[in-house]
Amino acid sequence: MFAVRLTRYQQLADELAASIRSGALRPGDRLPSVRDLRRQRGVSPSTIFQAYAQLELQGLVEARVRSGYFVRARHHLTRLPPDAALPNGRITPVAISELVFELLGSTRDVDVVPLGSAFPAAQLFPFEELARSGARAMRRLGPAQISGALTAGDESLRAQIGRRYALNGVPTRGDEIIVTNGAMEALNLCLQAVTQPGDVVVVESPTFYAALQALERLHLKAVEVETDPAEGVRLEALEALLKQQKVAACWFMPTFQNPLGALMPNAKKQALVQLLARYGVPLIEDDVYAELHFGARRPLPAKAFDQEGLVLHCSSFSKSLAPGYRVGWAAAGRYAKDVERLKMMTSLASPIPPQLAIAEYLVQGGFDRHLRHLRGALQTQHTAARTLIERCFPKGTRMTEPQGGYFVWLELPGGVNTLEIHHQAMAQSISTAPGVLFSADRRFTRHLRLNLGHPVTPQIKAALKLLGTLAKAQAHRNAQ
Amino acid sequence: MFAVRLTRYQQLADELAASIRSGALRPGDRLPSVRDLRRQRGVSPSTIFQAYAQLELQGLVEARVRSGYFVRARHHLTRLPPDAALPNGRITPVAISELVFELLGSTRDVDVVPLGSAFPAAQLFPFEELARSGARAMRRLGPAQISGALTAGDESLRAQIGRRYALNGVPTRGDEIIVTNGAMEALNLCLQAVTQPGDVVVVESPTFYAALQALERLHLKAVEVETDPAEGVRLEALEALLKQQKVAACWFMPTFQNPLGALMPNAKKQALVQLLARYGVPLIEDDVYAELHFGARRPLPAKAFDQEGLVLHCSSFSKSLAPGYRVGWAAAGRYAKDVERLKMMTSLASPIPPQLAIAEYLVQGGFDRHLRHLRGALQTQHTAARTLIERCFPKGTRMTEPQGGYFVWLELPGGVNTLEIHHQAMAQSISTAPGVLFSADRRFTRHLRLNLGHPVTPQIKAALKLLGTLAKAQAHRNAQ
């Protein structure tokens, strides 16, 4: 029940999408006609129509009446420009928390339009089934099993997690999986397992603010590495850093990076793992978005290429199945015992009821069906919101093109200040995640992360339009 | 529904128990006859019989046929002897974890007799009711409420916790309560909120090994303070330490201390809080056992006397209602915002399902009824196990006399090595918690913490007898 179903039309759509992204098919190009493609590939017309519909949904092509499908012209953020994006390689003691709390504290209000939120819409998740699974599992267990919470986590859940690794072709040892209080705890424990106060940790640029907060809390120093908005960390830049100084660990998100949405290709992931192995540097891999792929297959984690046990792979069900249940895990390779001990020392064990609910849900089947539904919904929302952003934001705005997840990273024209936009929007109960949250030295002043994980309701539409208007007003003011 | 019910016989029993403990009534003394007491106090014979039965249950008195009730002769550990117990005031960098993991790792096996465990028997807790409460609460909530897990915790649960503080006469501000992943996380977050690496923290002597582990993890230094086995930390010794050096915090367990079971009297708690306020030192108060009192009233926490917001009060439902649910909290006074931020940085928020299950259970009522049942069971087990220990352990063994909780701390005759006993017992699938776990410098080599939280089954009886036999063999060997 866990195998990925690859239909023909998905294969075809993925292939064409890759050609568009690589530039082999360029904006304005006409896609092959149904007749040609049918002859070339031996697929049925319905397969071709489905594939084209999928590409249209992804915003990659558009249908023109009586002319066929064409590759869309897009605002295409292929590369962050040197003026704002290149990290300086300087070691920065981190002090981001105040800013994060100040900016995000007010965004948790349910009346606020959640464009700055880090979670997709709650309606996308099967809470009723989970509650039923939980109740069923709790009834079946005796007191001793419920109270005897093991530090490493419930055995049935760990077995299910291990099974999914295996089905995705990622080798893990059963005993290296430690269940945690969401991926956040997994990442924090892994970071602590491989560092001492004062150590240097390499992070992406831009990077997820929670990584910066974790570094700050553990008295670590951040060094940011240049990160391609489409393909993730630049390995040459990383190697230069590794040569330059002693690095205790890397904390990267190679799949659908937050905030860029970048997806590191498999071959590059393998090269990354090999590079770090040469320097003996552990990789903390934050992989919470991988299940939310728009393509046909779940991207492999860097962990898949790890032969030294140096990759500490962290993930959770919070983004894919059960937000609020806070069930995450680390598959921590050679550091598994250390992570388990730190878990025991900091929170003893994770609560049993949410673990049982999820384990039971996984055993019953339905997770993959749910995921297909979730991915479809996210992709639809993504496309609709992007189209609106392209229409409403000022000329010169560029954005990333994630192939999964629910974030998009915008770069606004020079001189626009997204922190100012954030405050103006909050005054109208619309949250955003301004770029300054995503680096230790507050470099991304004209960047913005938007959450596209919510159905594009009239309220969301109005909010996106308002952001566009605010940005235009600033761009206009600066142009004068 | 939360008010403490103080019956007449409980009042009378408490009063007599206090006289016995203070020495006003001494071993061998006859208790007043029913007729005398009835005349003196105007209480009914049945009240007196109930009170005497209660004292008998507590192991404080014994009935002699046709003679009445007499104060029992007991092995009475009033004070840890200077040779082994007095802490040296030396600052110790902590490195206890290896030992803890080595000794306790193997004790979690369900086939092991759990005398070294830190939890009482699972059958004592209402897991079925909790699961029903959880299912009910989950059905009632919408997705947004389930997924919108707030860092500080579910509002309904925080309100219930606040209500219990109020009913116990402890003033708290609603917004200072942060729900955590068990008390363990609360304690760790509080410790981190008030310290920097390298700081000195005062702990009890002996102290709970988890406190030592937390200090170790945060690169803190421990200084142990002399602790009376009946009444907790000696304030003169504490003041001497405070005068001597800069102290960042104290981490104490003033009510039913682990491992001693010591209960600091109210007046002393007040004096402790005042002393620390004079030095501006925060008190992290670990208060997880308070609900497990054998006397009629829940002992007040030190927090009750805090006027400066310097007491960070940590507790949980893990020992009183729902082990395995991992629902704890901190009422962190002036540090509440810092603790909330650290919680957000380390685990974002606590899982919603266990919080809802407990909140719903508390709203429905039944917690106090469960607590009365639990306290009765623990007291019965305590008495039965103590009686057996007195009978089976070598001459010269002394033990503490906790008035609540489920631990007892034994001091064995000189030369007996409890670590050796631990290993011998583990070979027979019996766990213990040897004294070396309870100080940074492994001082308590002839001490032993035993868990009396399990029904005294034939298996437990046999295990206690075996421990006594092993101890006798060692004592005998040393005497030769």
C-alpha cells in the first residue's frame, strides 16, 4: 500500500516539465500536438490530455483556443542576484530570536490571513480518521504499554517509519529511528548531538529562521553558504568554506527548501554527501516537505546516499498528515544513541497517544491516498496563487518555482522593503514572512516568503492583491 | 469539585502522626485510649478507630491484642551521617549521564522487577477514562483548533491547571503557565532560561539524576547543598553557599524529594523563597509528587510564597494521572516569556491530543476521586514494602520516612556497596537505583533508592527479600 503509483500521464508530464525547466522548451514554444506525440511515444490521447492538463495546473503551459498548448512566459527567478544574495562567508553569532518572536508572534491569531504562516490549511488533513485511529489503538492497549513510553518511541510507529524508508529506497537501521516532538525537536537534538558551544555550523542562504534560533540557543555560530534558488546549496561554495575553517555540522534542507523551495537533484545530493564525508562533517538533513512533491516521485533524501552514518535525517508527520500531533523523528545514523540520550535528558519520551494514532492510521492504509489528495490540493493552490502574484506584484518582481511544498520566495524590485510591507499588511490582519527572518545578518530586505498552502479563497485573493498594491506603492515611491 | 476533603479522622491521624514524627510520642508509647480521646476531643469512637487504622496503615503504630495501640519501633533515618552525606560545597562539572544510561538502560525491560524504576504501577491510572475523554474532545474540535497548536499550550488545559493552582491557594498569572512535554521539558527549559554555559547551579544532596543530566547537557556546574532527609535543604548551608559564590539558580524539589522523600515544612519553604529573593536567585521548583501526599492536605509549593516572580514551578500529570501522556507545565513567574520562547525554539508546541484528553478529563470531574484512590494505594504499598524491608535488610540499615510519593532512600551499613548489589540483582532481573546515581561525585555508595509504587505482589516481595539477602551477605563479608 505504500508503493508510489507512477501513471503514464504523470511520467509524461514530469518529462515535459523537466524540459521546460531546463530550458529545452522555452516560453512561447508550442508543445507537440496530440497526434505527433501519440505517434512518437505510443501513448493514448487521453494520457496526453491528462499530462497537458497537469502541466497547465502547474502553471507551466497554457492552452490557446484552437492552437494547442504553449509554454507560458513567466517571471522566472533563476538566480538570486549578487547584490542581495551572496552570503559573505563571515561567521555570525546568531541573534535572530527577538525578531522572529516580534514578527511571528502576532501571526498566530486565527483571524489573520496566514500568508506568513509555516503550516498549510488545516482542512487538508484527515483529523477525524486520526482521532478514530487513536481511540481504537488506545482501547486495544493495556496500561503498561501506554505508560511505558520508551525514549526512542512506540515500536509500532518506528516500524512503520522504517518501512516507509525502505519503500523509498533509503537504507536505515531500525534502531536509528528516534521519535521526537515534531521535527523541530529532532533537529535540535541532532544539532546538540554533533556540536559544542562556540562551534561553527553551515546553513543555507536564505535559511529557515528556526535553524538560526536553534544555533542561537546552543551558542553556536552560523556561516551561510551560497544557495541556488532552484537546486540548493552550491557545492563549490560549500567546499571553499570547508577548506577555510573547522565546521562542526551542516544544517540543510535539500528537498523543497524553506524558504526557497529549492530541490537539490539526486546526483547533487550524492555529491554533497560525498563531499561532507571527505571532511568528516555530519549533515543534519531537514526533510519535512519531501512528501509534498508535485512531480510523480518522492525526491530521495541525501540520507539515501549516506554510507558513513554521517547524515542525521529529520522529518515529521506535521506537514504531511497530522499537524498539531507533533510526531517527528530523527534517523540519526552513527549519532542515534547520542540523540536518544539527549531526548531522554530533555523530554524523557514522546507522548504515546499521538504516536499510537498515527501508527494505527498507517497500518490501516490510506496515507498514500491522503497524500495524493494533499499534493493535488497544494499544487492547485500554488498555481492559482502564483498566477495572481504574477498579475498583482510590481514589474521586476521575481519568484522561485518550487516543485513541491507550499512556499514561494519573492524578490521585489530594488528599494522595496518587505519588513515595511509586513507591518502595513499586519495592520490589515494579513501576515507575511519578511526576508529579514531568513539570515543571521538580516540581508534579505526586499524578499518575502509567502505560504501558498491555503485554498485561494476570496480572502486570500484580496490579501495577495493588497500585498501587490503595497509593493507597487513602494516601488513607485522609490522610482520617483 | 477540586476542594480537598478533610475528614475528622484524617485530621486526627495527621495530628498524631506529627506527634510521632516530632518525637513527642516515642516508640513503645501507648496511644490514648478511645475513652480518653473521646472525652478530650469530643470525637466519636468510630472517628478514633478510623484514625488509628490509618496510622497502622502508615506503619506508625501497631495494635497489640487487648492492650491498645502503640507507637512502633522503627529503623529511623533521621539524618544522613557526616561521613557519607555532607556535600563538600565543591563545584563539580557534571558527568553523570554515562552512568545513568548504563544503569537504567536495562531497567526498562517489562520483565524486570521495577524497584529501580521512576514510575508507579501503570494499573493505578485511569487510562480508559482518559482515552474516552480524548476521543470525545477530539470529535468536538475542528481541524483549525487541532492543528493550531499554540506554543504555550491548549487554552482549556491551561485554564484547568490555573484553576487547580488557585484552589490550592497558589497565586499564578494565567499567562505564566506553559504546557510542556512532561515536567522534564519544563525543568530543562526553565534551567536554560536562567543560565548561561559555565554557570553554577545549586542542587540537593542527594539529588535526582535528571537534574545532574540537565546540568551536564547545558554545560553548567553543580554545587550540592546539605539536605535533611526529612525536611529538605538546610537553609544555613544554602546561605553559606550563596555568600561564597555567584549562583545562577537553585533546582530543588521541596515536596517529597527524589530520592529522599523529604518534605520541607511550609514555614521553611517560605524562608527559602525569602532567602533566595534576598540574593536575587531564581528557584526551579520540581514539584511532580505533591499530589501523592499521605497526609490530608496537598503540601503547598514554595511558589505559594513567591512575591518576586523568582520561582519557576514545574509539574506534570505523569505521576498523578497520565503517565505516557507526557503533559507537564511550568508556571515560570517573571521568566514565563523566556520559557515560552525556548519552548517554541526547541519543540514549537506540545501535541494537542494528550492535552485535550486531560483537559476534558479534568472538566468532567473525577480527578480528585482518582487521586484519593491513588494515594491510598501508594500508602498501602509503602507500608507493606517498608515492613518487609525492615524485616529483611541487615542490621544497621536506615531508611527515610516519606509522607508522600513512592520512593524510599536506604542507607546500608558501612562497607556495603549498592552498585554491586544493583549488578547482582539485575542478573536476577530486579532493578534498583543505586546511590551513585544521585550525586555528581558518586558519593552515595552505600545508598539505594527503591520504588514502592507497585502493589506488593509475591514477585515484589521476593525481590525485596533478595535485595535484603544480598545486602546481608555483603555486610557479613565486611564484618569478617
